[in-house]
Amino acid sequence: MIVPVADDQEDLLDRLRALRAAGEVPLVGDARWPAAQWEAVLTTASSTQPVPEAAWATLTSGSSGSPRIVLRTAESWETSFPAVARLLDADPDDAVLLPAPPSASLTLFSLAHALAGGPRPLLGSADREFATCLHGTPQALRAVLDAGPPPRLRAALIGGSHLDARLRARAEASGIRVAAYYGAAELSFVAVDEGDGLRPFPGVGVDIRDGELWVRSASVALGYVGSPGPLRIDGEWATVGDRAELVDGRLRLRGRADDAILSASATIVPEEVEAVLRSVPGIRDAVVFGMPRPGVGALVAAYVELDGTPAQLRTACATQLAPAHRPRRWFAGELPRTASGKPARTEAARRALAGEVERLVV
């Protein structure tokens, strides 16, 4: 059965070990959740029929939508442990810093790795000075660099959202080797970028079907508990609906099909506009979404997290974006994020449309 566990337990790793030894399926939740959210998760977990091969349960909301429970086998994560150990240059004597809460699937993966002989986990900021490697999001990497990296930190595995080139270069200038990856809670690791573009993760096959990315991997999850999600399976292949293309053996992601903005006769992929905005000095991060507009469908809107004054913003948009792709409405403020640190697109759009964030004149 699925056993929910709060992530604030000091003996969390021992608790997970005991549950797995007893044949239970741990589901780590966030102790900061309101009572209503805990009640919903507990109700869903308790109503689940036993799935004999399930070993782990993770919660995911992606970048939009309500949380859902993903079930997976032990082997679906274990198959990635050797490659992850190589990317982190880590063995059991090392310590991996895990800034995201254990309720995030990327942190729970690292806890499962620790139980199988991987590097010792350091949760949050606990004992960070002993960290030799980091597994987290770009936001977590930036926070570590801003605070001054731990003296022994030599490698970082970064996922959850886009890692821009400036942040990678900053980490590498501090002596930290960076591997960025694309994955999903349902698919686990799909592709990894060690500095020359996203290549399929070891043991993973990729195929592009009508612009949609399909994956053949031993790491695909069993499916969902509760609300359905985007995972679709066709024989040995699976997809969560991400759009992509393969160029010279490298994977270029183009976001989810249902995130596309339809404006007049143009189809705008938010991730492509976001990549341009993140390249502008003074912009720490960005989320792009559509604002409904009668007659044209939607206007392109941008919600940016500033790190200074983006003096080159107008020039960058004029020179790097087609007219239909240039944001017409701008908002500034701290971006809402998921528990792991990934920008939450739906919540960002809600706040902007509700007038809860500052309008920016560009």
C-alpha cells in the first residue's frame, strides 16, 4: 500500500528504508501543505488498489494543473543509478546536496539512490559544507552560488527547468562541473547536456513523431493514482506530450503542445521566447503565456524575474523575435515555483491576469 510520509522527519532516510523493507510504497509529502491538501493526498492514497510491482510514489503537478501521484518500480530508478553516479563523479563516500524538498521527485530519486549505495544525502542546507555534489534545479544552483559554494563542491546535476548558459558558465568558473538534464516525473531521465547539447540519456531511445517526443526507456513509470496525467504508452514507447526536434543528434525541446499560444495566424512556443528573454542581462528567469484577446485569440505576455535593469530587453526582442512572438504585455516580480523550484506557468499567468504583480513598461 501507499504510505504518505511528511518530509520534515529527521530520520526520513531510515523511515524510507523501513517502509521499503516492509514492501510498502513511500509517498513523501510536504509538511508545509495545508490540511486540505494533506487530506486529499491521504484519501487518494488510501483508496488505491495494491500494485505489486510498485516501489515508489511521487507527486507531480508539472508546470500546471493539480498534483497527481505517479507510481514506479524500484528498477525504473535503479537503472539510472550508475549513469547518475558518473555524472556526479560520486560514490558512497560523497555527499549530495539536495536543496529541493523530498516531496520533489528529483530529491526522492536521490534518496532512493542513497538507499542503494549512492552518495549520502544532505537535505536543504543541512551540513552543506560537506557537499561534494549537488542535485537540484537551476534556481537551487543559483542560490548555492549566491551564498558561496561549499568548498568541496565539484559537480552539479541540474534538472526541472531550463539551465541558461550564463548560469552554467558561472558555476564552471567556480570549479563546478555541470550536467543539465531533461526528464519528467513519469519518464525519469531522458536526455543530458554535459556542455555540448542534449543527448539521449544512457539506455534511453528517442523518436520524434509529428513533432512530439517519444521515449523508449526502462525508467518509465507504471502510471497514475487519482487524476489522470499526460503519460501515454505505445508498446515500448512513451510520451508526456513534449514537443521536440533532433538536430545533429541533439535534442531541442519545444515545450508542451498544450502550452502553445495561438495569436492571430501564428503559433508561438513559450519556451522559445523564454530562451531569448533569459539571455538578456538583468533577467534572472522568465515565463511566457497567452492573455486572451478577442479577435486574435491571445496576446503574448511575459512575466520576468529581474536581477537588475534589463536595458537591452527591447533590442533583444526586436532583433531575435519575429513580430508575432514579441511579448505585448509585461509583468515583473518573483516567479511562483513548484516545490522543486521549477517556474509554475499556470500560477504565474493567474497572478498576472488577476493584477497581483507589477506591470512593466518595455
